[in-house]
Amino acid sequence: MSLFKRLFGRGGQDAPRTEAEAQQEEAKVEQSLDKSRQGLFGRISQLFATDEPITDELWDELEELLIQGDVGVETTLYLVNRTKDRCNRNAVKKAREAREMLKAEMVRIFQDQVRPTTLTARPYIILVVGVNGAGKTTLIGKLAHRYQSYGKKVMLAAADTFRAAASDQLEIWAERAGVPIIRREQGADAGAVVFDALDAAAEQEIDILIVDTAGRLQAKYNLMRELEKLRNIIRRRVPDAPHEVLLVIDATTGQNGVLQAKAFRDSADVTDVAVSKLDGTAKGGIALAIAQDIERPIRYIGTGEKISDLALFDAQSFVNALFGE
Ligand SMILES: Nc1nc2c(ncn2[C@@H]2O[C@H](COP(=O)(O)OP(=O)(O)OP(=O)(O)O)[C@@H](O)[C@H]2O)c(=O)[nH]1
Ligand SMILES: [Mg+2]
């Protein structure tokens, strides 16, 4: 099946509209994985490109490279064991044949998390969460641009009222994307912004409302409680909303970043993950650790700082790109 058909077949209203667009996105992900491919994953690819027999040393080396590649110890052991089993079941003897087994197990880690999306709600409400600096506001700008260019009426809500300039930053993205924004002054109640936005979205018949949230509050204040409050406000007005809670994880923060993100998953009812800054790391293996540890589907990949640097995630293309295929 072509990438376009795979992405479109998922049923999301965010899928690329044409084959060419799907290919452009695939190329962006591929380019973002350049450094990974030149480094650790290139070495894995080489290890599994020969007709040498499979040995214990081969598995040890794979394990070491995966761990260095930010796949994480647990996910690495899981992946290597599954691959070994698959090789045994299929009576695979040569490294070159094991390559396909390894790739298939990687794809499976991602696909285990696929979630069917029903996107008929209007407004479709997306809550974007994540630690400070993860790339939330940037992702929102990219999503607004994307949906807008697909003919959707998009609105942004600046519910990060804590950090100075947070709303200004979102406003810059709103202008770039050419969509309206609902905001209040710094220090205002984030819940009040969400209230305003829900009113405005209903009044203006908005298709997609995207809510930016704080990545950090005063130390004594509980961020998770604030996110829960925002969710409840939304839910009281629109019973099955938010339709999507997107957790943004910075690919350059390593295993520690994944650990931090886990706290959000547990308290913010996260439905999907966006991996930002894939272009900024040589350790693209982090995506495997994220899928396995966060147990949510990776939906988007951030491939740069520009408004169009966004790609829909596709497991098979991602794994192919890691292996340089
Ligand atoms: N290279 C690269 N940089 C990115 C990407 N996404 C975000 N950034 C950069 O990461 C930095 C932080 O991004 P923001 O979008 O402000 O992050 P945030 O999560 O909203 O941060 P807070 O509002 O402080 O919680 C900015 O300098 C962005 O340009 C990406 O995909 N690639
Ligand atoms: Mg922000």
C-alpha cells in the first residue's frame, strides 16, 4: 500500500491530500533522520547487511547500539528478544534476513499503539500539553497552518497565561497561519480563556479549536491539576471533548524527557503524541522508546522550526528511513 493510502486510510482529517504531499512529508522525516542514519542506525543497518551467520555477538552489538541510540534499556531488551524469537520461528540464519525481522518488530512497537480516530465533532477540540520548551506552541502553529490549508476554520486559544509572552508567541503563530486567536492578559485565569474560546468557536462555527497550555507554573502550583481543570471546563460544555489530547515530546531530551512526559500521560488523559525536533537529534531511536513507554500513538513529527515542518507519522516509512531504505 502506498504511503498516501496508508495515511489517508487512517481516517484523520489531518491526512495529506495528495500523493505528492505525502511524499514531501516522508522526505522531511527522512531528512530529519539523516544524523541518526549516519550514526548509530547506520551501523545497525550495516550489521544486518551481510550474509554472515547470526551470532550472540551480533545481538550484543545490536543491543549496545540501540541503547546508545536512545531506544532505552527496557525497549531495547524487549525489541531484541522479540527479534530473536521471530528469527527462530522463521529459521533465519543470516544477518541479512534478520534485518527484516528487526524492522518488522520495530514497526510493530509503533503499530501496537494505533488508535481509531472519529473526527466528526465540530468544533473538534485539541488540547496540547507537554513540559516547557517541548515545542507545544510551534506545533500548534504548524497544525493551524495545515488545517487552514485544508479549508478548515481554525481557532487558537492561549491558555498558557502563566508565562510572560506565551500568548504573544501563540499570536505570532496565529498571524502566520492566518487564524483567529482568543487570549487574555498575562496572569489571567486559563480556564476563563478556554471559556471565551468555546463561546467564540460556537459563535463563529469553528471546525477545529486548538488550546495551548502552560508547560510550567509556579513551583507550588500543580500543573497537572490545572490541566485537569481545563479538561473539565471543556468537557462540561462539550461532553466528548477534548477530542484529542496531544502530548508534545522533545526528541532531543532523551530518556529523561520520556520519563517527564509520562507524568502528563498519567494525569492529562493523553490520546496522541507529537515528537518535536526530530531534526535536532542523531538519536531517532527515541521514537521507539516513546511509543513503548508512553503507550500512545505517535501522530506527528516535528522536522524543523518553520510552519510547514510537520509530518504525519507513519511507522513503516519511519523504520525504512532509519535503515536508509
Ligand atoms: N529544530 C526544531 N526546533 C523546534 C521544533 N519544534 C519546536 N522547536 C523549537 O523549540 C523551541 C521551543 O518551542 P515552543 O513551541 O516555544 O515550546 P513550548 O512547549 O510552547 O514551550 P513553553 O511555552 O515554554 O512551555 C523553539 O525555539 C522552537 O523553535 C522542531 O520540530 N524542530
Ligand atoms: Mg508555549
